[in-house]
Amino acid sequence: MIAASAPLAERRAAHRLLAEVLVADGQRLRRAMHLAAATAGADPALAAELEEAAAGGAGGWAVASAALRWAAELSDHPTQSAARLLTAAHYAWVGGQPDVARLLLDRLRAVSTDPVVRGRADLLRGELELRCGAASGASATLLSAANAVAGADRALALSGLVRAGEAVCYAGDQYRYAEVARQALALRHPSDPPAMELMSCLLAGVAATLRGDHERAGPALRRAVVLGGRLTGSALTPTALTCAAAAGLLVAVDGAAHRLAERAVGLARERGELSMLSRALELRAIAEYWLGRHEAAAETSRDGLRVARATGQVNCGNIHLGMLAVLAAMRADRDTSLRRIREIGESPTPGSRPHALAGWALAVLDLVDGRHAEAADRLASLARLGTGRGQVLVQVMATPYLVEAAAHLAHRPAATAALAVFDRWASSTVSPLRRALSARCHALLASRGGTEAEREFQTALRLHPTDAGTFERARTELLFGQELRRSRRPRDARTHLHQAREMFSLLGVACWAEQATRELRAAGESVGPPDLPAARLLTGQQLRIAELVAEGATNREIAARMFLSTRTVDHHLRNVFHRLGIRSRTELACAFAAERHVGLASDR
């Protein structure tokens, strides 16, 4: 308030005095900014110093953006002024300030008519549309801009095409990916450095995947994963790592995809690149889903949602909301799933990625309630196969649920068509989980009581990995048990139903554990609630937190001792309560005391 009310001459004098005392090496940027505030008119030398001192986001992206704005005002040439305004907009976006970036891009329009500068600005504007605005129009903006800058900067043009591809997939217009791939192929060169080759491989691989040509897609995508693991120096960026992680998910190397996404998350946090953090978290969540780490995926999506909301990335936030809705539905947590869907609202257009995730979540809830026709209709509508429209990749992920719903119906053409797409993808990968899911789907569509169904179920159980995907293995055990019981083989059914019940209980998925219990009773077995000790119901970290709570430690004390945030401790403790079926810290302490008493008695 005092500074704002002081006369301009006094404010400038104050800035000059501050600049005189900021002489240390680490204060160069602050000194230059004070000098800029004290300067009237153009000062090319000071503008150059500001640009150099703020290079690469030095001092923080927001500060660097402000410095480049000063540099643009102090420039004595329109070309330099435009370039600095563009860099300021880029820095603002990287630092998670999309509104500032938009304002600077609007100013740039009045400063420069150079087609390459306009093209670079449109690449940034298209990325802002993709993450924060009308994603449906982002692909056209990005394709045009990439073409405008291709002659001057092929690497930048390729990165714009990667974003255009994301926009196409977000909007559900996969048929347009062919144009993205065509432009990318024209930019490709045999001597391209690894980061550029990685982007080219991703674009070629995604295009081939979307047209069902997995023989071409696989090698390109695997090459992108390999290149992502080799990046060093200036080529090692969150953007490049997310490209490699996306390739890994498409070719079903989930562990590698998770490692790449995790590195992207860590690097984005370290560098303060908030514009990329939510996207990196999105890919990490999907990898965790495929690895069977549903709780971790939910925590990652909650983190991604917080980042997206803090940085105005509404479209990224809606994807995280959609994933949270799906994960909650799989746990039969209806209230949470529906709440997340309501948070998405009506802004995503039909056919968009968030819209499809919401549909998947609602279909899972339908399946839980036995509304098989409704579930099948929802899942079949996620994509119109053969047209390139709709969310093909989401429907592929949801195909096991579509087949499970359709298995209860007389007519199954949509499920059969979707399974054919899933099979072609699964057979092109080396993923045991994908092949196990494929075998399970074929078992469900086989004639009831026939040898084919039993053979496919046995194949699925043999293929299910033992170190990942416990939830899906438990689902296969449950469905196999149901098939055997309904085929009047209750004794054989009970073995699989017991396995399913125990695994679901260990995972804390009460709804599915209860369904396995009902099936066991229908198979002629009298069963009560699972009698599992806490050590088997909880993960190692959850067990340690529960023990500390039972000893009387507060959440803050536990966080300090385990080097966790209090929010993480809160989250784990809620899961502990849910899995153990208790409602308070007192009940938890009593439960652990009773368990220790039983253990001591058995030792005697």
C-alpha cells in the first residue's frame, strides 16, 4: 500500500537503492528486476541481462515469467520483444499459471505478425486448450501450429503433434490421429536425437494401435520405452518421460511404464513444472491400475486432481475424477463413485475421455447390482468400433466388464466385437495379465457347463501373475466358482470360491468378498465372516500405522516417525478401519489387544 501510494520518482529511486545492495552472485535476477522497475523507456542491455538471468526458470517459473515481461518492455526491437513475451508466456504456463500465459499470448498477437512466432504461440495456446479449455478444438490449433513451425524447429513441431494426438484421443476423435501421424512421418529423420526419435515412435505406435495394426505398433512403442529409459542431460524432461510412459502402457509393459511415469512425476516436482505434473500423475495412476495397485492408483489420482485444480487444468482434473469414480465403483463404493461423477459435471462432451470413464464407473455399479443389460449397453457405447469415434482405449480397458455383463444376455454382438479388439491387442503383448483377462472373457462367453469354459478359466488362472493383479485373479476365481456351481459341480466350485473370498478379504473389498460368501453358501457350505488376523488383512505400512495407533500415537507423531505426510497417514488409517471393520481408534486398540491375547494363549 505504501509503495503504491508513493510518487513514481520515489519508487524508482527505491528500486535503484535495492539494486545497489543486491550484488551477490545469487541475487542477479532480483537486482536486474529492481533495475527494470527503476527504468523508463527501452534498455536493450538490461533486457538481455533479465533474459539471461531468468533462463530456464531461474528463481522460479513465476518470477522468471515476470522478468521476461520486463525484458519485453525494455526491448528496442519488436522481434526481440515478441520472443521475450512468448518465453514469458511459456514460463507462466510451466509454473502452473494458465491465465497469465493466456494474457501474455493475447499481448503477443498485437506485437508480432511473424508466422513462426505466431506458430509457436499457437502451440502454447493449443496446449492450454487441451489442458484447461475447449479440448475438442485443441487438435486443429496444434496441427496447424506444428505445420507453421516445422521448417524452423522440428523438435518443437513434433512436441506439438504429441499434444495434438492427446487432444484427438481426449475428444474421442481417433479417426483424426491418421493426420497427426502423417505430419509426424514427414518430420522424421534417421539422424534424429533420442528425444525426437522417442516422440516419432510414440506417434507412429499410437496411430498403428488405433487402426489395429499391432505388428507395427509394438516395435515402435517398445522402442519409445527403451529410449525413455536412456534419456540423460537436457533430453531428460517430464514431457519426454511421459511420452515413454504412455508408450509403455499401450504395449502393456506396466512395470516400465510405472517407473517412467514415476520419474516424470519426480522430475516435474523437482523442477516445479506444474503444467506437466498432473499428466504424469495420470499415467502413473493408470500403470498402478494395471499393476493391481488400486489403492495406490486412487491416491495418485487424488494427488493429480489437487494439482490440476491448483493449476486450472480442468480437463486433466476431470480425467482424474473419472479414474477415481472407476476405482471406487470397483470397490462397490457407490457414494464415492457417484460423487466423483457429479464433480465432473456436464462440461465434458459425450465421447470425451472423462465422459467415458464416468460411463465405465456407472457400468461397474450396474454390474454390482445385477443390471447386466444396462452395464453392457453403457460399455458398448464407449466407442463405435470401426469408425474411429469414441474412447477406443477406455473401452479396451473396460472390455472384461463388458464381457462379464454380456455373459448374462442372449445377444452379445457388441461384447464379441470388443473382445476381438482386446484379443488382438493382448496377443501382441507379452503381458500375462492381458492374456489371462482374454482367456477369462472367452470362458464367460463359452457354453455353460462345457469343456471350453473350464479350459479357458484354467488358462486364465495359470496366466494370472502372482506378484500383481490380485484383484483380477480374485475376480477370475469368483467367476470360475460361479460357473462350476451353476454347472452343478459344487465341490469343485468351493475351492475357487474360498480362494476368491480370502483374496477379496485381504484386499479389503467387502462387496466381492460377500458375493463369494453367498456363492459358497449356495454351493452348500456354511460360512461366517472371514477370520483373518490383521497381519493378513493389512499391508505392511497399514499394519505399522495400526500398531502405532494402538500404542496411543497421534497421526502427527506417526507421520514424523514414518516420514509420511499426515494426509497419507489419515488415508491409510481410513483404509485400516474399513478393512478391519472398526470405527474408532479405541476399537482398533481393543482389537490389537485381543489379537495379542489370542496369540499369547496359543503360544502357551
